[in-house]
Amino acid sequence: MKGYSSNPFVCLSLSRQQFTAMASLTSEFLNYIVFRYLSESGFTHSAFTFGYEARINRSTMDGHLVPPGALIQFVQKGIQLQASRAFGDLITKDVDELRKIIKEKKEKVQKDKPRGKDKANADHKREPTREREMEKQQKEKEREQDRERSDVMVLEGHTSESEGTLLATGSYDGQVRIWKRSGVLISTLNKHKGPIISLKWNKKGDYLLSGSIDTTAIVWNVKFGESKQQFEFHSCPLLDVAWRNNDSFATSSADNMIYVCKVGENKPVKTFSGHQNEINAIKWDPSGSLLASCSDDTPVKIWSMKQDVCLHDFREHRKEIHTIKWSPSGAGTSNLNNQLLLASASFDSTVKLWDVELGRLLHSLNGFTHSAFTFGYEAGLNRSTMDGHLVPPGALIQFVQKGIQYLELEKNLSNDDTDMDEDFKLLEPLDLITKDVDELRKIIKEKKEKVQKDKPRGKDKANADHKREPTREREMEKQQKEKEREQDRERNDVMVLEGHTSEVFVCAWSPKGSLLASGSGDSTARIWTIEDGPCNSTILNVLVLNHLESQATEENKDVTSLDWNSKGTLLATGSYDGQARIWKRSGELVSTLNKHKGPIISLKWNKKGDYLLSGSIDTTAVVWNVKSGESKQQFDFHSGPLLDVAWRNNDSFATSSADNMIYVCKVGENKPVKTFSGHQNEINAIKWDPSGSLLASCSDDSTVKIWSMKQDVCLHDFREHRKEIYTIRWSPTGAGTSSPNNQLLLASASFDSTVKLWDVELGRLLHSLNGHREPVYSVAFCPNGEYLASGSLDKCMNIWSVKEAKIVKTYNGDGCIFEVCWNKEGNKVAACFANKKVCVYDMRL
């Protein structure tokens, strides 16, 4: 996930002594103020390139509200905040002292301002060195020469026929217009009933092809200015059209289909299906024998007129692909002997080059590559004296974020004694540099009053809800959903466990008995003793395992992971403070294991129960000797935060990290016994199959990979998911289980809202389970492998029949679900929610 870890505990937050209600910094806002900086500073080419790569034309930002120099102001404030922290002001002074410091600095600024005849001298003192002045003059001279050069002309237009004598334009009014190069309008072609999205001349120049939101394509006879033929095979808006030759062409649509058509024919001559989402662009190769397509489902597909299924299915992109282009080489071009390539541009911020003949990825061009190159050249960065090694990744983002914090602090510590820190969430970043304190207070007051006014009260609540709904259909849907939730709350097959005061991130049943453990952001774990009976029975008792020594450090004690030992006698918890704790089932703290320097993300017992394995954001894994309560060995092979750990047997294990690597390690060995590389983004989860011979991994690169200890490259590379994959689970079947004759399956849960079941032996997708509407965070097989539970951010827990691949039971909760787990008998499944609750669902009722 770009910019954020998929693990909720990796996202570090501001401490509660700082402003927790910061104005939000979005990538759209940051990109826009960077674009404005480039434009305002005279970096014309850089601004143009960056504007294209960052899709500034699609920005919802109102440019009139962005003052000149916005980026510089935020960076300057960020530097001031860093400087203040370097001197310890913000961590050693209370509010009154900070007010005093700011007041003194403001007075000093006013005092030091040059006035009258002193201004010239002051300006002179601020001038850079003679060398820099000469460099500046030289640079200006070069810019002047560039403006006067005759080899560069900027043209803006639409699509022109091959001879370049006519220009065709398509517009939002559904009309096509043809113009002479002199600017004279020749004809207006009017037949579409919706905006025109794509417009292309054929090579001969006698036909013009248009595709519209009205779901149709039209071939126009240019000579007569009339429609030659209208094609209406699609069921959704057309997104692209492409001529194959002078009388045949292809169309793509939001209905996920591609049709190849011919002028004079009333049916498509070829149909291509296979994409799972709208097809944004199609392009014929120079010879007209191959058609490339790209889609919001993230693959690029290559189609041949000689077959019905795609020739190649390229799945290396991680987000939607907007456009593709063939190289002007290979058969059918003047560069016959040059390699035929295809370029694709994606919302994952990369451009990829594909070798179509060999069917493989040739190069991946990451980030705003062209913008960076252009800006580097225009700004003369090759002559910079900056040491690049001293600039940390994300420096600009950090400065802007710090700038927002500083501005909030500056506005908060104003001339009166009232604090506004809890109200900054009502403001936009631009408000902080364009409004004074009084205006900010007015905005906050108005927004607060509006919120209070809009709050439904008493008997008016139903009416208020009704008024806010945009359509009758949505209102009915909402009422139906609420009715289902109300019914779920009253069900006797569900037990709701309440007591946590913050989100519940993790839960796990004891392998022995009827104990359920849960871990929360409230700095506690809880052990719930649940009667062996229907879920409407009472809870015998609840044990609270408190991780807090004092209230002052509450934010560092979130329970991030927990695991029972195989006997069910001990519970281990991992916390945001970097400590692992071992508890008896009675709630007694046995030991605190302290060696990590960052939050613990994953924690696992080995089967024997003598070792505990922890993985941390500090990039290390630690094996703990449980008996002595000391570190047995620390492993520091990774360069990024660890995201998961998994025992293979009693003394060997695997680790995965945000550095895209997997290491298989052994207690007592100082080097990894095996290294697996191949993922293109952070690896969220790893799991050994029941026999310990295969390792499955899932990543933000949208792939699931299967690894064998017998080879270095992955055994299978499953690419059917369209978004980040958060977790995976093996079925409790196959070799090494009590069901050796049953099929071994792997389940994966993704942010594309699907759960997929994989037949690992055959290396193929078995089923795609489509029942959730939001990212799926957790999956779990029941002990006999007959059912699969899934929990999603859509607040629903679904129980699936693995054999039939369909939902057999559903529970609608009141909050996002972070984890689901089965008890040892397989008759109850628990889910933990963002609404501070844990629910236990009884499958027998």
C-alpha cells in the first residue's frame, strides 16, 4: 500500500502531548502544491511533466485558494519546528513557556525588520555570494536563450488525420468537429447522445471513428459529414477506440469487453473477454496482428486475432492502468529489426516496459521518473553541493507535515489563553497559511455549530437520517441493513463480549478448554472464559491483563499480537512498547521480555513451547528462552520492519519484512539457511503448510507466492488478486494433518474485497469468494477444513462452505473486523471489532 503499511501497528502516530487532531495531508494536496511551486519558480518543463505524471488535471483542488509560495511556507515552518525540537523547546517547556518563547521571537522579528533607508543595506546583506550571483546570471541567460530558440515549439490540439491537413475534436456535448489547419470549421458531426471519450482517424483519412459514454461507436464519412455506421454492441460507456486498418477497428468499454468490428458488418468479427474491470485503453501493434489492452483490474493483456483467449497476461502492476503504447518498431515499421515493446502507465506510479515476443517484463520505471529527470536538469542539481546520503527518504513530506504541526502550534499558542488543538481536524492545511487566528476560530465555530445543528435529536432522528439520504433506494438499503444488524444483535447464536475501551485488534482461542484471548488498543489483553454451550449462555469470568504501568504512557501499550502455547497453559502478548509478556491462564504475569527497540508486530510459540519468537518494527526477530525469560538469539538480517514470523519446526522459522525479503533462519545459526526474494512490495504474511515443506507469502504487490525449501525461486506465483493481500491461511488438510486424503488449499484475503482459494498442488485458482464490499482483513479455516470464516472492514463476518464456495452463514456487526478465529471443536468462531467488542458465533444454532 503506497505510503502506508497494511499492518495497522506499523503506522506510527503522534504522541498525545502533540496535536492528534492534525489537519490532513493528502497526496493530492502535496502533489498540487509541488506543481504550483514548479510553475511559480519558472521550472516550466518540470511543471508540465510533473502535472502529467501526477494527473494534476484531475485534481479537485481549487487553485484560487492556494497562495503563492505555499510549499515554501510549509517547508519553512517545518524547518522551524525541527529547529525548535532540536533545542528541546517543545518537549521541555509547558504551554505558558512556549507562549512566552513565541511572543519573544515575534517581537524580535518586528524589531529586526529593516525600515526606511536601512532597507537597502539589509537587502544587500541578504544577497548570496558573488559566485552564486554569477551563477544566477548565467542561468537566466541560458533561460533567455531557451525562450528564443527556434527548435522548440509548443503545440496544443486533438487528433489529426495522417496528412495533417485536418484536425478532429470530440467534446463533452457529444459533438465531433472537423477543422482545417487554418482554424476554419468544416463540419459538425452530431449523432451521439453523450460525451465523446475517444476519437481516431483511419490511416486513409476517409473515416473518423468516435466512442461515447452513450455506449456506442460511430464511423463517420468525412467527405459527406455524415454517419456511415453506428455500432452498439456494448452495455456501458466506451472508453477507447482503435483502428486496426482502414475499415476494421476495436472498441473497449466499462463493461469489461472488447469488440473487433468492421465497417459494413452488423456483428463483431471478434470478441475478447477476460478483464475483470473497465478497460481503459486498447492499442494495435504496428502490424495490426496484436491488440494490447489495460484495465482497472491491473493486468495488461495481449490478444491475437488468431485465438480467443489472451496471448499474454501481464500482472506486475499493483494498481489501475490508465494507458498503453506500442513502440514504433518490429514488423510493420521502418525499424523492422528493433525489438517490439509495449509501455504501460499505472496508478501505482510506475511505467513498465514489456517484451511482448518473450512475454515478460523488461523494465519497471518507478515513481515520477520523468519529472525527477526534468527537474534535476532544469534546477542544475548535478552542480548541487548537497550530500544526497544525508537526505532521508520522504524528507519533503516530513517537512510539510512538520510545517502543518508548527502552524497549528503557532495558531494554538496565540495571544489569549484558549487552546484550539482539538479543533484543527476541522481545518484544511491551506487554512493555516491563508487565515489569521480570528478567521480560524470563526471557521471552527461555524463548523462546530453546523455539526451540532445537523445532529439528530430524540424523535427527529429518523427524519434527519431520511433527509441526508440521497435517494429512495439508498434509504431502503440502509433500513434493510439496519434491520439485519438489529436482528443480528438479538440472535441467540451470537454472544457479544464487552469490556474493552478501544479497538480490538487480535483474538485467539486456547487450544485447550474454552478460553478466548483478545488484545486491544486500550493497553489490555483479556481472557474470556466461555461456557461450553449455546452462545446465549453467560460468561463465567473475564481476566484483564493490564499492560500499563502508568496512564502517562498509554499510547505505547497497544496489544498488537498474542498467541497461546500448544498446551494452552501460557499466553504471550506483544505490545507497541516493544515488550513481550508471558501470562498464566489465571492472569498472572510470568515474565516481561525486553530487548526490542520498537513495537512488536508478530509473536509465535514453537510447538514444543520452549521458545517464543517475536518480530518487530526495529527490523529484528528475537527467539526467547521461555524458561529463563531471556533472549536466546537476535536475528538482524532485514533492512525494514518485520511484518510476520512463522515457525517451521521447533528450531527453524521464517521472517518477512517491509524490505520485500523472506529469510529462513535456525536457532544457533548466524546466517539465514535460505533466502527467498521476488516480491515487489512489503510482505504482509507468511505461513508454512502443515507438513513444513512449503511456505506461502502474500504482499502489497497483490501476489501470493509459494516457496519450496528445495529451490530458490517461487514454486507458484498467483496473480489473480487486484489489490494488496493482507493475510493467508493453509487448510488443515493434506500431508501432516488428521485429514491427509483431503485436498490441500490456501486461502488469501485481499483489499480487493475478495477471498481466493488456491489449489496448490495444481498451481491454480480454485474459487474466488465474492461476498464482501470492503477489504478483507482476516480468514480462518475451521479445524476440519469444511468451513472458512472471513472478516472484513464492511463489518460482516461470512462463513463459507469450502466445498461449495458459497456463504452459509453471515453475521453483521457494528464495526470493522480485524480478526476471526475458530475454537478447537470447530463449533464457535470469534471475531474482534473496531467498535471495542468481541463476538462469538455459534455454528450449531
